[in-house]
Amino acid sequence: MAGRVNVVLFEPEIPQNTGNIMRTCVATGCRLHLIGPLGFDINNKKFKRATTNHITWADYDYYESFEEFESKNKGCFFFMTRYGKKPHSSIDFTGVPDDTDIYLIFGKESTGVPYDILKAHLDNCFRIPMHKDCRSLNLSNAAAIAIYECMRQLDYPDLSLTEVQKGEDFLESYDEALKASLKP
């Protein structure tokens, strides 16, 4: 099976998007890679609020440039771009060689991933299909769609398919628990 799934944000500009993506990474066990410069201060209270304090559990790294990121990380790189010619669902993540990390790379909100980087990886560019009059989706929504498509194909590695915190049978036992809590 493929190695770890990684999410890469190239020069993210909006702290709320990065915070939401960080939370999605925590929920899916993905490592987050942030390529600077960032459009915000990662130590800012607003950013921490956007992560709903998931930054505490997040596994993330920061890089000064794409070149630094690329020199320190090896694996299969997949780029989300409006210029991609295949849908996210047609990428075969199960075909990634065993123990090879997967990197889902997303560009900055205003301009995406630079063309010179995309040109070097044309076969691994993808897009989310959408109506012709729509330019793009919100970055955090697009990232969640792509991350969960990758996870689905890999059969949700190390993710729980049932409720853990309140118990697997919470809904089935809810009425019983409610009645018990109302008894004098």
C-alpha cells in the first residue's frame, strides 16, 4: 500500500482556509506541508481559532520555497489546478508504489500553483469538475474533496469508520440513555 498521504499548501493566503485544511489533516492523519511565504502569521490568535486549536495535534512542516520542499520530500506529487484535464476521481492513488508517499499539492487562493511548477508535472495535474461558469471552489473545500477521495481509494487507512468518542452504538442507545437520565 502507498505510504503516508501528505497535503501541501503553496503560499496560502487566507488563515481560515489553512486552519480548516489543518483540521482536515488532523482528522485524516495527513501530514501538512506549508510553503511560504504565508499570507498570515501562523502564531496569530485568529489562525489558531480557525484551526479550532487542532494546531495542537497537527503534524506540519514549513518550507521557505517549493525548491526546499521538493528537496526534502520524495514521493508522488499530484497538483490540483483549474487547468488539470482529469477529474480528481480518475487519479489512481492505489497505483502508487508501496511505501511511496502521496503529496496532494494546492496553490495559493489568488493564483494557484505557478505555471513553471505545473508544467513539470502535467501528467499529475487534476481538477474537480464544476460548472463552466465557475472558476474555482474555496480552497479548504477543494482540499477536503481531494483528501477524502484519496482516503476512499486507499480504504481509509487508520481512520475509524464508527463513532469513537460517544460509542459505536450511540444512536441505537440514545433513547435508553435519555430515559435513564430523566428518571428521578
